[in-house]
Amino acid sequence: MNPTTIRKQKVPRVMIAGIASGSGKTTMVCAILQEFKKRSLSLAACKCGPDYIDLMFHRAITGAKTANLDLYFTPPEVVREILYQNGVGTDITIIEGVMGYYDGMQLGKDTASSYDIAKQTETPVILAVSCKGMSLSLVAIVKGVLEFRKDSNIQGILLNGISKEMYERIKPIVEEETKILVVGFLPPLSNFRLESRHLGLVTPDEIEDLQDQLDYLSEIARESIDLDAILGIAKNAPELEIGEITNIDSCDRNEPNVKIRIGYAYDQAFCFYYQENLRMLENMGATLVPFSPLRDTELPDNLHGLLLGGGYPEVYAKQLADNISMRKSIKEAIGLGTPCIAECGGFMYLHERVQGKDEEWYEMLGVIKGDCYKTKKLVRFGYVTLTAKEQTRYLDKDEIIRGHEFHYWDSTNTGVHFTATKTSSDLSYPTIHAKDNLLAGYPHLYYHSNPRFVKRFMKMCSKRLEI
């Protein structure tokens, strides 16, 4: 995966990072994106780390491409290429940080942190600081963050949850003490709040008045944030150094006249997909066909592959169970040999029964023998390296792919064909069903961590054209 030809490309970009989770990063990014959209700027957005839902809000605002940037999943040159492909030709890419600025994938290390991504991509950073319960102490905290790494690349500060009067008093003090420009603030927002549930924020489709709330945010941002300063910081970002990365398009493309149709479940129950995964399939010649296990009565015609992504099947368990014709359609397709990748929520859907959020039990597809049940805490949370324990149609024995787990439900039959190894500990455990045409398990897979996995899936799908 070494670059063969280094080139530099102009990609205006800035990262909004926080001192901690809850600093207001997502709200600030949404406010800035919405106001830039009203200025008719062309926009792109990225998220540090493996989160899906923040990017769903970014897409709902901009209508533009989004991407995850993750240095655990892929090396720096691939992260830079993904950032370039997502943002090339736009006026600005806003990158939302993850957790605290220096918080990496392991305790005590900044590896794969927002800081690490900013460093590897030479992206200027604006630090979001929650001001709740502080005045002068916030200066001390900001100075500590600035000085913790000499190459922090923090070029601006945004203050969150502070009144206009207090902002006008504290802004010159912060700038004098830190020598960093304070580019604005958000006051306490009485009419805007992003609701959460057990897997994080509710999705944009579930917020009926989302556009009204975004317009409200935009009005606030217009008055309280120096958007021209943020745009200037982004436009002064160094050219992005990228190369011809072999794992971006390493898989053979299909001939243009060969149309592999891959159906992917997409509705309120199934909506967690890495956009880079979907784009990789499209780049390799696939036509992606969305369908709804909640509303559609059967699968679309002429599908050669299936994706059942993550989401909230436990919230919509009754509706999924009641859609008997769709359950039958998917089960028949898998039984007839249609290649299928099912992750987390999609994996749960394949079981015999799922315990709903209401703690009632609902019948599902029965492709996988066993039940999925509610637990009281996060199960096997975090990054995993997945190693095939035996030869499968997706991975060779001892071959790896990387992914992430985040779920409160567990299974009586999690699978045994792969071994999952945690990055944050020595813990390892069996997981994944990888038999014949089916690959299903709790981990969300990141295709760029092993493009050969995708090539094999596409090859299986292409064979369905012959049937």
C-alpha cells in the first residue's frame, strides 16, 4: 500500500475538535455546515473514528459526500486519499473530531486520535471548548491542550455554552493568553438539542422538525461565529499529499456493460453503513439498490448480492416481524445462494428471534439458529481485528479484516469462523458466521482494511449473473 506517485492536491479543510466528548462538536459542525450551505458553498464532511450517526447529520445538511477517517482501519496514505476523494472540488471540508483531541484507541496513547488524523493530513484545527461552570479556568485548559503537543496545529478556538456578554469579556483574555484566534461561540441553545438513545444520537430521519432546527442553528451561527475566519483557515491548509494508493481501487473493475446489482437494506431499522464501503463497491462496478425491510414487501428484482447493515432492529422489531413477506424473500434469496454480508443489526435480523426494546420477543428470518437478547451494558465495545480461523469464501485462513463493535444486544450464536482480537486489551473471542455465501456477525467491517475481501464478494456476486 505504498504510494507509487506522490502528488499534492488543494483540499480546503478544517477540523472541529473538542477537549472531551460533549464539547459541542456535532452541534457546532451542523451550525457551520448549515450556514455555509446557505451561502451556496460546495461542502464535504468527514468524521474521525468509526461513528456513523454524526455523518448522517452532516449528509442531511449538505447533501454532499461524507467519509470516516480512521487510522486504525487504514494507514495514513489511505486516510489522505479518502479525504481527497471525498472533498476534491469542494469549497471546504469540515472534519468532526472524536472524543477528546488527544484520545486515541488505547489508553495513554494518541494513536488514531483526532490529533493523529490532523497531523497525518496536515489539517488545521479549531478547538471547541465547553464553558459550562468556568471563566478564567477555561484559559488554563486551552493552554494545556495547546502545549501538550507542540505540533497541535490548533489555529482557532470556538467557545460553547456561553452568553454573548461573557464571550465579549473572555475572548480578549483567551487570545492574549494563548495567542490563538477565538473565532466565535454558541450560546446555550434552548430550542436545539440532539436526542440520544442506547447507540448514540437518534438519526436525522427520526427528527420531524430537523430543518427548522437547522435553520435556527444557522441563524445563531451567522451572528456568533466568524465564518469567514473559519473559511480562511480551511483555504490556507497545506496541499494534501497523496499517492496512487493500491487499496483504493486495487480490485478489478467489472466491464461497464456488466451490471452487478447489490441490494442494501436502508430505512430507520438499517442505516449504519460506512460510505467508503459503498463507494468501493460502486467503484468496482456494482449498482447499489436500496430496499426497506420495514416497508417493502419483497426484495427488488435481479439482485446478485445483499448487504444487511447495522441499525436499530430492536427498536422496530414488531414492524420487521410483521413484514412476513420480506422476511421470506430475504431468507429464500440467501438459501438460493445469493452472497450476503450482514453486520450487527443485519446479523440480528437473520436470527430466529430478537428481543425488542420493549423486551417482547419477535420472530425474525431464522437463517441463523439462535436468539438476540437485550443486555444491560455495551457488549464487546470497540475496535477489533478479525482473523479467519479456516478457509472461507470471504477470507483465507489467517487472513484479517478490521472492524468495530458497538451493541447492547447479544446473541446465543455469535459465530465461530473468525477470531476477534481487541486493540485495547488481550481479549480475544470467536465470532462471525462465514459459511458458503453468508458472512454475518456483530462487527461492522471496514472494506479498505482488506480490499481482497470485497473482491471475493464481488466475484461471488458476478457468478449470480450466470444463473
